[in-house]
Amino acid sequence: MPRLFGNLTTYFRRGTERPSGLAFEFLKYVGPGLLVTIGFTDPGNWASNFAAGSTYGYALLWMVTLATVMLIVLQHNVAHLGIATGLCLAEAVHEHFPARSSRLLLLTAMAASVSTSLAEILGGAIALRMLFHLPLKIGAVLVVLVSVLMLYTNSYRRLERWIIAFLAVVGFSFLYELFLVQVDWPAALVAWVKPELPAGSMVVVMSVLGAVVMPHNLFLHSEIIQSRQWNLQDEAVIRKQLRFEFLETLFSMIVGWAINSAMILLAAATFFARRQPVAELEQAKSLLEPLLGSGAGLVFALALLFSGLSSTITSGMAAGTIMAGMSGESYDIQDRHTRRGVLLSFLLALLIIFVITNPFAGLIFSQMILSMQLPFTIFAQIRLTSSARVMGKYANTRGTMLMLYALGGLVTLLNLFLLASFVPH
């Protein structure tokens, strides 16, 4: 197997560490992957997954599995870049690409970050409207203010703990909801691994892909993985970082797979079973209450609020990382380039929210935009991580490179199918 998975078996057979000691050591590395996870269990995912489950039942569960496998490979690879070089993806693009192409790529990444922030802020605002009947625009402004306050006043490690707590709330909320419904588990088990494209499902399929494999998360992971300080001159330290990073990425992505799957399972078991397609998240809450009780609706709204707040924060961090990278700098909330990126992403997203008329459609199409930008980020990442000039001895092996190019080609092909679905027949 390529280097991506090759270290796992040898690592666990090596040395005399007790399992408890290994587990304790692993916990010290938990954090960066879970921040990525909150990005792909965000309100945009809620919209995509509830649209998928309520319209097509269990049929699109396979897309969550495929997207998560792709995500594990891509996130591990981009974290590999951060650990081996000490550069995030945006810095590496700025340093190793021609000036014009690096600027263009990072501008498209900023556009994707704005699209991400749009979904996150909208989700939090919709949750506030569900809970307190606040107008959508006022709720959106409140979400942005709280997110900016947390980003500007909290250290990374404090933010990390808050966001992991928020993710736990979201995960346990869906676990609670699933206990209230009758899931057709045999059908779900088949759907997780059997590809199927129901008629008219291409837009939803691409929104699910864009909602899981998100460009801004690739930039974010390569930056925040460096929060665990290490000596880049010590090869043993780098190799240890790489081993634990893969374990943490694998664990975090499986958590995200479970939460995304739970959304589709819940929508399929409640709405699809009664032929009630979901056209907006507030409709999902109002439909859940008579079916599962008012407690289910309240848990749904609270989970959406925590999801919206936490993912808005990570989206802002990603935008700050990209903007700082344009100047060849790393993320630093005290630096004007980072702050400018955070504010630009949030303010442009707010501007769009103030003019759109259909918030749910905005959530779905924001995820489509992410999927359309994704090939550019993926191929840039592959070029960097496959270069011995950039990565030295840690450059991709031929097998890893071929696997990454296959994933990039698959994403590109799905985007072509999406464009073809809009062409009149």
C-alpha cells in the first residue's frame, strides 16, 4: 500500500508502549481533525443531507461514504504537507507557484471560503429564528458578531476546546434523534456501499460531495496541524507527528461520517417514509415535532445553532489562513492580513444573505460552489505534495500520487456531470 496507510501496522507492533500509554499519547494529538470535522457537519451539510434523505431515502448514503474516504486521503495528505514543510497549503501555493497562478488559485479559494461562511452563518441564523423567532438578518449579524468576538479574543487551543464541545453536542443530538425513529438498517447498510443515482439527484449528489470534501478545510487542516509544536530538524519527531496525525484524521473523519449519515437516516426514516420532501430546515423542525415530539424539535434547533456557530468560526479561520497565505504568512489573528481575511469572508457572506430570498436554496447552492472549486485545490495540493523540491524525502510515493490523481479526476468528472445536468435535453 502507499505510504498513506503503510505506517499503521508497523507503528502498533513497534516498541513496548502499553495500550493505555498509547491512548494517552494519542489524546494529546486530538483536535485539528475534529476542527475539520465541524466544517463538514455544518449547516450546509444539514441542508444537503436532509434534501438527500427526504427526497431519495437511503439511496445517497453511499455518497457520504465515498466523500468521507476521499476526505481521509486528502486531509491526511494536506496535513502531511504542513508537518513536513512547516507551511500551510496557502503559504506553499504562494511560495512554489508562479505569482499570477498562485494569486488566481487563492482568490478562488477565498470565494469558496465566502460560500462556506454563507452556509455557516445562515445555519446559525435559521437556528436563532427557530429558537427565538429572530429575523434572519438580525440572527446572521449576531452569529457573525459572536464568531468574530471568539476569534479575536481566544487563543487557538481555547477555541479548539470550545469547538470540540460544540461538535459533541451536535453528535449526541443526532444520536438522541435516531433513537426516536425506526431506521430500515438492512436498506441503510446496502445504501452505504452501493452507488445509485436516482433521476434528478445530480445537484443533491454534488452538494453532498461539496459539503463533505470542502476546499477551505484543506487549507485549514494544513495550518492548524502545526499547532502541535515540533522540531522540523528532528526526523524522529516528524515521523511520530505523521503517525499520530493519520490516526487522529481517521478518527475525526469517521465521527463526521457518522453524523452526516445520521442526518440522512433521520430524514429518510421520517420525511421520505411519509413522502414529505424538505425544502427548508425550519420545515424539518416543524415536521419532526408532531412525529417525534417537541423535545426532538428543540434538540434539532439547538444542535443547528451549535453547528452554525462552530463552523462559522472554523470558516473564518480558513479565510484568515488563505488571506495570510497570499502574503506568504501563516495564520495569526493579531496580524492584519489574517484579520482582513476573516472579516472579508464574513462581510461578503452577510451581504449575500441580505439579498437572497430562499435561504435553503442558498445553502444547497453554496455547497455546489464548493464542489466546483474543489478540483483546483486538489490538483494544486497534489502538485505540491508530490514534489521532492517541496517535500524532500516526504514527497508522495507513486502509489499515493496515482490515488490522489484518481480522486481529483473523479471530482472533476462529477462536476462535468453536474454541468451536463443543467443543459436542456
